[in-house]
Amino acid sequence: GNLVRRSLTAAAALLLAASLGLAGCSGDGKKSAKAAATPTSAATQQEKVDCSKLKIDTDSKALPTIGQPSSNKAPAITWVKGAKAPTNLTVKTIKAGSGAAVAADSNVAANYSGWKWDSATTFDSSFERGSATRFSLNGVIDGWRCGLLGHKVGDVLEISIPGKLAYGDKPANPQAPAGTLVFYVELTDALTSAQISAASKDATPVEGATEELEKNGITVTGKLGQAPSITIKAGISAPTSAKLITLASGNGEKLTDTDTALGYMAMATWDGNKRSSWTESSPQPVQMSVSQIKQLVDLSGIPVGSRVVIILPPQASSQGGQTTPASVYVFDIAAK
């Protein structure tokens, strides 16, 4: 299973309801159970550990030897026979990078593989999925949250995490790995909240886009690189098909259909609900390869740094529940 991604049902959930709690949820911060037992699925702790008070070692003779990963294949691991797992969080730098340092509010991308102590088989590996995984440092297990803090993009790390900083020795989730875990991690990106929120500030407005939005009864106001405001004209009919309108075009790399686009989002529904991940400091990952997204809007080819508007018609729930109302999203794409 893919790391942070829950199964997406209605197409509006697809684009964000799961993360923002947009589909009629109260947004009370309760975490729904996630199937995948992975570092980024994990708000498993009741109380977060204070990283500044944690003893973190930089090496241990007990650490296994980890080989080089290849495309779609996790690295091989060789354990020290009879070695006991370190009691402290241990973060060994295999190779030092020179990129941005990971901060407490960073959104991070990493390629990684994870093993239970003394196991030859990975319980999770982004290498096998073929793409790095994005996650908020605040939303991962304590061993990752504290262990990655201050490390730099380009770092290659071996991390040994005692059970109490992972899922525990007897996890409540039967799919979660118990006890000490070892990870091989390659840090590929780190963006602070400020960098993500400023994503579209240098984008070039697209001629005619505002007028096209107004034809659909939608007005988007607010400076580029700042939180937008969405108004849906009273009495305007709900859309019958999905539309994608680029309000301003960025200068970054173009998205491909295997990327996970990341950025802040604001949304409004035809029945009067509004939510914004800008106010919640919670950037949204949109996994391009998810079939529901591809069926509705094709974000591939849009440059990072763009502000796009996604208009969605009402969506019937695949589980036979309520229909999700028509909605409009403003998405500032900060990274891929």
C-alpha cells in the first residue's frame, strides 16, 4: 500500500477531502485509521516526544550493513549476527548532502525502505513503488520526526528506531510492525511552510483566465503567493463536468502523471461550505497516478509554481452514500 494515501472514494475526497476533512467533517483534528503501516501513516503517539530532550546516537556497532537500492528494488540488508538493537534512536549519516535543512515545519520528500530488527524482508519501501514519498515532518512517527530534524536534502541515512519511538512493542494496529525498526532513507526535498505558501508569488497570470472563471460563476481574489478567496455567484447552476483553469503559470518543472503535486489549497462548495489548508498550515499532496484524479482533471504538463482552479461537478459516493456537492478548488503547486 502507498504510504500516506488513504483509499479515495468520491472524487472530491480525491482531491482533498480526506486530508482537509472537506466532505462535511467538522475538522476536529481526529485522525482516521490508515491502513498502511508506514512512518508517514503514523500519528500513533498520544503525546509527541520533545526532540530536544531525546538522546540521538550517530552510530552503533549493532547497525546492519545496507547496500545500494536500485530502481523499483529495495536495498539488500546484512545483519550483525546476534547483535541487540540499540536502545537509543540512532541516525547514521551514510552520505552527507548539501541541500536545505529539515525544519520542524518542513514538508519532506524521501525515498526509503524499512525493516523490523533482524528481518530480511522490508515491511515498506518507496523504492518498490518507484517514487519518493512526501510527508509533513509533524505527521510522522517520533523516530522520523526527531531523527530527520536538521538533516539536509541529499543526506543518505540509516536510522534505528526503538519501538517506543515507532509503533510500540505491541502496536494497536495489527498491520504495524512491532519493536525496533531500521530504515534506509534518502532525503530528496524539504520545504518550509513559508516556502510552500509563497509558491505562486512569481507566477505569470494567464490572459483570459479570470474571465473564463467568471463565465462559470466563480471569482478568485487574493494576491499570488497568498491565500486566495473564492466566491461562487448566487443562483449559478452547478457544473456538469470537471474543468481545469490555470490562473497563473509558474516557472518550475512540469508535472508528470507519476508525480505527487504538493501545495496549499482553498475550496468552496455550491452548498456554501468553505475550507482552506492555508489557514490550517496543512499542504495537500495530490497523487497524480490515482485513477480518479486522472479521470477528472489532468494536471500533467502544468509547471510547479502555478495557481490552478479545479471545478468539479457533484460526485456520487461509490459506497452509495450522499452525493458530494459541486466544488471549486484553488491549488497553488509548490513542489512535485
